Amino acid sequence: MFFKLQRKWQIVILATFLGFQLFVYLFGLASNFDWFWRGLWQWNASDAVFFIRYTSTLMCFVFLLMLVRNYKRDLFMVLGFFAIVVADYFLVFRVEIINFYPLGVSAFIVAQIFFMFRFYINMTRKQKILDLITSISILVITLAITIIAFRNSFDTLFFVVAVYFSMLLSNAILAWFQNKTNLTLALGFTFFVLCDIFVGAMYLNWIWFAGTLAWLFYIPCKVLLVLSLLHKPTQPESEPVTKQALNTG
């Protein structure tokens, strides 16, 4: 739908989307400093951040739907981002209920599975097997490190988080090696990894300002993933490059 609009309306919609995301980004960043809120208003600062943060995710999803032009290629991006919307609901509005953490992280795992399918569309059988071996290796290593590092407190949540992070890391690697021309997508997944590293550091109390560092990458990672759909590949991504195609070129 976005690409069928006149150029001026495309600019207006894109500017509105980016402007709102910038507002949320600065709003959330400022909320990490007590001086910003002291005496400003009576509304709980955390409630305001949670509400606006989730609105940001919803707006990203709506704009993503507008950017869809290749249903076979973009379907998995849409499904993956919908899973992020569900995950954010559990982790933003149910953050104080510990039982919802596994559900939220599980929804993020579903998102990463859909993103992985998105990459697989343009992969040969050999590439898929290689990526599967790489993903399993990363999963085993991540689980081993998690079990060793947290052997005294390892539980279901640690297991789910380890599985999620290994899949996210695998997708970030895929984004760099398979989509070399789509830098926006690769940066989006890289920021995703950095964001979740600092989220983990925050909940483990490793770095006292880890929450602020996580926020630095939270909004940009989602926005970059959405904007990656603006990229128009020189060759249809649903048709892997073959030897015959190379010879005819």
C-alpha cells in the first residue's frame, strides 16, 4: 500500500513514523533520569514509559504492514513482528508478574523462528544445512555456558532465554552474510543482540545503567527491521542464485 501512494504522501507517512519513534526514544531515554520527572507531573513515570513503549511497537507493526509488497518474502517478517507485539505485551505490561517472563521470551523465540524462515526463502539446500549446523552449534554452546555460569540458579527461564538468544544470534549472523546489500536488516539484528545483552545485564544486576544502554538499541532495532522492507533487492529473493543463472548472466 505504501509504495502505491504519491511520493509526497510516502514522505509524510515515513516522516511521521520516524518522528514518533524519535519521540519515544528520547522520552524513554529521559525517563532513566530522576531529574526529568521530579515535580513534572503526578503520573507514574514507569506507567508512561510502558504505555508509550508498547505504542511504539504497535506503530512499527502497522507501518510494517504498509510496506509489504512481496507477500511470499515479507509474510515471515510480518508474522515475526506480530510475535514481537505479543512478546512485548507480556514483558511490558506483565513485567511485575514473574510467571509471564517465560511466555514473553517464548513469543520472542517464535519471532526468531519466523525471521529464520524469512532467510531460508533465498537459501539453497546446502546453505540451509550449513545454517542448521551453525544454529545448533550456537545453541549447544549458549546452553553450556548458561548452565555452567548459573548452575546454582538454572531454571526454565534460563533455558528459554538461552534458546532465544542463540536463535537471535544465528539470525544476526545470517543477516550479515546472506543480505550483504540490505545493511538496514543486518544492523537491525545487530542492535537486537546488543539490546538483549544489556537487558540480561540489567536483570542480573551486572551493570547499574544497563537499562539505559538497552534502551539505546531497543527502538532503533525495531525501526531498522521495519525499514529493511524499503530495500528493493536487485534479484527476487525468492529465487536463489543458481549456476545456470550465473552462466546466462
